[in-house]
Amino acid sequence: MPPSGLAVSGVPLADIPPAVSPGPFRGQLNSYLARADGLPDAPDATIPFESIAPSEFVHLDAWWDALLTQPLGFSPECLAVDVATLAQTAISSSPYVRGILTDPGIRRRDLVIADANFDSLAFVEGKFADTNEPIGSLLTTGSAFGRFRDEKFSSSAGLRKKNRSGAEWELVQRGGFQDNNSTFLVPNPQGTTRMELNVTQPLMKDRGRAVNNIRVLLADIDVKLATTETRSDLEDHLVDVARAYWNLYQARANWLQRSRLLDSAAELATILRARGEVDSFQRQILRAEAAVASRRSDLVRSETAIRNAQAELRLLTGDPRLIQSARWEVLPAERPLAEAVALSTRQATLTALDNRSDIAGAIRKVQATSAGVGVAKNQVLPRLDLILSTYVAGLDTNNDAFGAFVNQFSDGRPSYAAGLLFERPVGNRAAEARLDRNRLELTRSVFEFQQVAEEAFTEVEVAVRETRTSFQEMIAKKQAIDAAGREVAYLKERWKWLPDPNESAVLLIEDLLDAQQRLANEEGGFVAAQTSYAMSWVQLRHTMGVLLRVEDSLPVASTKSDQGPLP
């Protein structure tokens, strides 16, 4: 059965970004879901499958399968890995992955900052002033002689808060005392207090929860967008990890194939040199030796490809074992899938529309720009604020602020004031321009969502087709290997036992060497088709948005062949 994803068990669940829902604008998907529901499930290949995979073909095993998982002798130390283990290691150890996983956390702090604008603000203020200055007016102290001396302490403490409706509240208790040499201060010295409640409520512009909560809403959407981007980046990285694994698998298989090809040429050259005094021509020997030298250089390049693939895995996973022991030989413990699985383009497309991060992100952007249009409509309105204020005040002698505090509740009655503030820019051009701009941004975000949805349809269609084609190509390549192998065996036996006296012996050697090369090329093509088929499953699940799934306990992701059929 096909792999269902990439295993990341053992990684803290909180570190894995969850899938993001499209939110309240999910209705944008309805027309695309209806369109996807009408897609056909049948393959669209023009070549009959039976012509590529005859019924007598039983298996896709190859001679190098068992050797791939064994050391090739590049290092005395070996490390066996599979895609699931590498994916888990990448998430837990890769600096790149650990870095991108911090992005949603950063955005969540921005959300807290935006929401904190509605927190209550407690404040305390105090000031003492000792004044000693010349008298310049009889109104200062009632006398034209001496200097004005004044000691004054004032303080205030209270709460300020802005509600999500737009109202601003302030409750403040003021108090202090004053002592001077003026005859106009009665009583002298004195203590004063005053408790105030001030409210400003917008009635038109800036009124309502939708307007005042816009920063919180946008910050929340930004968190979801960051989550979708992080999830997408993480899946892209896991695709790279899977690709690097299969590149290593292919490089090791190519090395084994090239090694066998070199042995074939070396064996042929040895036989020709031994028969040099009997029936071998010098040109035959030289041609075989040239083939040996050429194939030896190919083998060196294959070994380099293996080491490069191991280095790429070390970079992508950040595996401490590979970093500390960079020269270890990495053994692929997992083989490519070797069986066909029924695919449903319809179901795959429906799954993609429900799970792809870019679609959810595009819908969230529509939500954000739509909210911006609503706020811009409110900002076109004139400002009309209701202003309310009430206070109680107290007064007492001998700098007794506490006595004044008691008196403010027992003497007299509260004072109050009410008023309106109206304000409107002439022409109101800025607000109108912002509204037009936000409407254009909404139109653009809708078109961007439509483009993302169309890309999902196309990418799923291509991924499904590539998966089917890769499997058929793998079968065709295996048939080509069998045919090329029969040709090599025929030419080798002909060269050994049934030489044609009318045919050039040099050409017969050329044909045998060419046939060996063709066989090696077909074997390399078969491995390339195997890894392409393996990667096609990863790419298909990536385009469906289900490469990385988080369940109740652990993210579900296994590349083993124990999963149910993929829709």
C-alpha cells in the first residue's frame, strides 16, 4: 500500500503546526468542491496499461536489492536509515526546521500585543512643588510686600480602559494639600480631593466591536497565515529530505550497477589477454581495456554521488550522529513501493481543497481584506463622540486630604457634564481613498484565491498522472532490463562459442561492450523510475496537503507499506 505521510513520532506535539481551517469564508470553496466532485476517476493514459504490464510479469525484484542495504566498504561504521526516521530527525534536529517553527509563536505574541490594547491601565501620579517667588500682583497674596511662598502637593490614581465598542473610560481619584501666605486661600492650609469618572463613546466613526477589534482580528489571521506558511515550509523541507534519501538509494544502486559493469569489462579484458597468443586481436584487447578505464572513471563518479547524497542528508536532517561522524556510511533500509494502487483524481482533489495550507491561507487573506473594507467604510463616517463626565469633590483644613476624601461623599452632590464632539474633514478624500484601496485589495485577494484553487486542481491532476506514469515507466524499464540482459547473454555466448567467421571479431567485441552498457543504462533507468515512483507518492500527498498530519497523540506519518489504499 502507498505511504500515508512522513513519520515524526517522538517530536513534541506542540512544535508541529496544526492544519488551519478556512474559517468563516469557507463558502468560497463551494463552487470548487462541486467542480471537483464531478471529476472522473478513470486514468487518462493513452497507452493501454496492459501493453506495458503483461499479465505474466510477476515481480519487480532486481539483483542489487539485497546488496543496497549492506555496507559497500566506504567506511567501517554504518548507519541504517529510512524516510520516516530521517523526517523525524529533521524536525527535531535541523536548525532550519527549528527556526521556521518559531514563526507562529512570534505571531502569537503579536496577537497578545494587539489584544492588550484593551487591558485596563492603572496609573499613579504625584507631584510636590515648593514655590518662592517675587510678588508681582496684589492678586497673588493680597499684599505688595515680601515674596509669595507656596507649598503644594498633588496626586492622582486610577484606571483607564478602552472597550471593544470604542468607549474610553477613566476613573481617577485626585488628592493633595496646599499651604501658602496668600489671603485668598481659604481655608489655609487645606486638603482637597476629587473623584472623576470620564467617558467618551463614539457614535459614528470608530464605533463598534468590528472596527475597534480589527487589529486583534488581523493579528489572529496573521497567526493563521504564519502557521500555514510554516506548515508549507516544513512540508517542503520534508519533501527535500525524502528526495535526498531516494537520491542516496539511487546513487548506491548506480554504484553497484557500475561496479558490475566494470567487472564485466575487466573479465572480458582478462580473457582477451589470455587468448592473445591464440585468436585475440590486439585491437580487441585495447578496446576492452579502454572500456575498463572508462567504466572505472564512472565508478569513481558514482562513489562521489553517494558521498554527496550523504552530505545532503546530513545538512537537511541536522542528525548529530552524521555531523559527529561525517564519514559514516549511510545504508538505506527502505525500498521503493513496488505495487500499483488505485488512484482517484476526484477524491485526491477534494482532499486537497479541504487540506491544502495555501488554500486556507488564501481564504484567510480574503477574510482579512474583507474586514479591512468594513473598517474603511466606518472611517468614511464623520466623527460624533458623546462625552460624559461626573465628579465629587471634598475640602478640609490643616492639609487633611483624608478628611477631604471623606467629605467628598458626604457634602453636596456630584457634579456632571455632557457634550458632543462632531468632526469631519472637508471633502473626506483620505477616508474615501482608503475605502477604494481596500476594495481593490479585496478584489485582488479573491483573484489570488481563485488562482491558488486552480493551481490545486492542476497540481493534483499532474501528481496523480505522474504517479500512474511512474509506475508504468518502472514496469517498462524492468522489461527493458530483461530484454537487454538476454541480449548480453546472447552476445557473450556467441562470442565464446559461435563466432561468425565472416564477421569482424572486433565488431563482435564492440557489440558485446555496447550491449553491456545498454544493460547498465536500463538498470539505471529502472532505479530512476523506482525513485521517481517513490517520490511521486510524496509529491502527491504534498499537493493534497496531507503529507504531515497531526492526530491526537502523534503526527501520523509512515512510509512503510502497512497503510490503507490512498483515495
